[in-house]
Amino acid sequence: MLVLLGAGAMLWMAWQLARRSELGEASRAHLAITFWQGVALQFVNLRPGSMHS
């Protein structure tokens, strides 16, 4: 049951993103990420660490 609920939530989010028109209008300056920002992001992403249980 939980798997179906999760799949439904993912489909709903994908549908919401597909309907947005502003997504294609993002500025390249706002999307740029530096090397050090990418390194810092690795420590924020907790999912890979939680998979080693």
C-alpha cells in the first residue's frame, strides 16, 4: 500500500512540473553551481548514507 501511495505522489509531482510554464524560463545565472557548492551538496544529501544499513 505504501508503495502505491509513493508512486501516486511521484506521478502527481511529475504532472505538476510538466504543467508549469516557468520551468523553461529559468536563467542560466541562477542555475550555475560552483565546484565547492557541489562538494557541499554531497554532505546535505543524506540518502546515500542511509542506504548502508
